[in-house]
Amino acid sequence: QGQLQTGDGEFNQMIRADISRSFSVINGVGTYANIYGSINNRSNGFSDEVRFGGELGASLFKGKFWFIYRLDVLESLQNGNETFEGQGATVFANNTEFVSYTYEAAYYISDKWGISAAYGSAFSGKLIAAAPSYSVGVFLDIK
């Protein structure tokens, strides 16, 4: 929309809990699963939000190559102002909701460094400008 979106003037407090587990499947393929849930308390007339989702990952070639799938859900509690003047479908709109997914692949070039590529999109969305996203990156594993 040609807007420089620098903030909405609200203050957030989010409490989040994650439950994760790693395990091995066929032929020692390393895998993990993570689920999370959170509540986001928003100020200045914005509706509070519930967020939840999960992530599954699997490694191949002795942990050098990873495939990851993420699912994220944001639901508005519809307890704030119904609309804000001048706000349409922006990242700062009130009562935004979505269900999104991401596929990611990561490859370790060395024991610590690697590259990754991801594709994300949404199954559904309300009051949000959404389009598929693509990303590439370099990462440092500091375990």
C-alpha cells in the first residue's frame, strides 16, 4: 500500500508457553516437534490476541540437512475498539486474524554455519495484507 509502517503506539505483554520434544524415527533420522500457545495483552484500544501453533522438523544426512514445517494461528478476542481511523489491512490493524504456514530447508556448510531458504503463505486471513513470502539466509549455530 506504499505505507511506511513504523508502529501503532500500543504496548504489548505476551505470555507464551512451548512444549518441545526431539525423537528419532526410521534409520536414526532426527526429528523434533514443538507446540506453543500464548496470550497477547494489547493496550490503547487494541483487542487482545490468542496465538498458537507448532513446528515439525526432520534432519537427514547426519544432521546436515533439515526440513521444517511451521503452522501459526492468530485469533483476536474482539475486545477492543472495532476500528481505528485510517487503518485497513495493515500489520498494525485491530482484530487481525490469520492461519499461516511456512516450509523451510536448512543446510549446514560446517559444524556451526549454514544456509536456509523458506517459503511462507496463509490458509486464511482477516484484516491483513498477505502474500506469499520467500526468504534466504545464513545462520550461526551457537549451541
